[in-house]
Amino acid sequence: MDVNTIRLLVFVSVFMMMLVLESLIPRHSTVDSKPRRLGIHLGLSGLNTLLLKLVFGAAAVGAATTIEIKGWGLLNVLDWNNVVELFLAVVFLDLAIYFQHVIVHKVPLFWRFHVVHHSDLDLDVSSGLRFHPVEILASMFYKIGIIFLLGPAPIAVLVFEAVLNGMALFSHSNIALPMKVDHFFKKLIVTPDMHRIHHSVEVSETNSNYGFNLSIWDRVLGTYKEKALKAQPEITIGIDAFRSPNELTFYKLLMMPKKYGKLTYVT
């Protein structure tokens, strides 16, 4: 089974499971049309996948394979136990993605593209696919740079990519976990309630809870927020600049960075 098949199986399995659970145990009421948003988000995902293939080919796993052959990167130089290296690689790559997320919030130029993700009026599993193509390409370029420096084994990158994709779908999902379950898992991973605060219209809440997978980075680096100003089911999702579904069509999302550049940036 090749890399793309494995990632596709993980994606489809988690995506379908979250869709079913969202219909059974929703946490937050719906503002926009879910079928409409689903179509837009799948369209963005398809476009982004095509562009990544055209620009980067085998992308992150392919880069790791090349680096392993060349013997480049820190872990290739250290040559530690394979299990230890896999663990360290997955953890370090997750930390790198945390810092990337902070950067796209703090640098106005990057935020103009990331705002496409935050403009969603609802938050559900499909929101994990809502990214502007420029941000996706820049993200892959950043990730490959980290891989060149770190030198993780291809299997470690594959594991990380699969986990990150699955967790992005889970953390964005609109499901209500029992309070004790959420509290337990939140000590280690990012839960939907934790990430929903990050998608709040309140700027102080948007600039918190940056993690996608491990929750430890927010806790250790001072960006963790336990509770929002409102109760979870009442949190207003999105940003103030775009509050109408008519402003959030597929085409307008692609053009949003240009339009948003004319608006006041708030951090």
C-alpha cells in the first residue's frame, strides 16, 4: 500500500466518522448551510491537493526519502534508535506546525491568507479543509524546510502527516464530548472544545490555542485558554469582517486575501 493510499484511507475514515457524530452529538448550532460549505471545502481541498502534486510531487514524504538517501539532517547524523527517532521526529514536527500557526496569525501578510480559514461562520469537520491554496503551498515549503534540517525517516513523516490530517479533522469537528472525556484528553491532545475557542470572533480568543495535535505547546508557551467568554454552544465563530454567507463563496474565498488587505489588520 503506497503513501497516498494510506493518507486517503485515514482521511476518509476520520472524515466520515466525524460527519456521522456531528449529526448525532452536535456541540454548536449551525449558522450557514452545511451542504454548501461542504461543497466549497471539498473543492478547496481538491484544488490544494492538485497544486501540491504539481508543485512538490511526492511532497513531504518524498523529501524525507531524498534526505535519508543523502544522509542529511540532524537525526541522520545522530543515528539514534529508530523508535526514539520516530518519536522525536513526530513531536518536533508538531512543535514546528505550532510555530507556523502562530506566525500566520502574527504576520499581517500571512494572516491575509489564513483568514480564509477563520472566516468560516461554522466550525465542523469540513473546516479542517478550508485553506487558501497559497497558504497550503507555503505550508508545504515550510514543512519541507524543517524536514531538511531535522532529517526524519520517511515513515516518521508519513505517521506525522496521517496523525496531523486526522487530528485537524477531529479538532475542527462539531461534536459534544462528555465533559470528563474532554478534560481528560485535553491534557494531551487538542479537542474540539479547545480548538473552537481559537475560532471565536473574539480576537483574544483567536490568538490562543494554536495547537492542532498536541496541547502541550499552548500550555508550555503561554497561549492556552481554558474557557471562552461565552459558553461553548454560544461562541460566535468567524471574524468580524465577513459575516454573510454571500461573502464566502468558493471564488470569493480565493479572492479574499486581496480584499482583506484593504481592511484593518487586528492582532
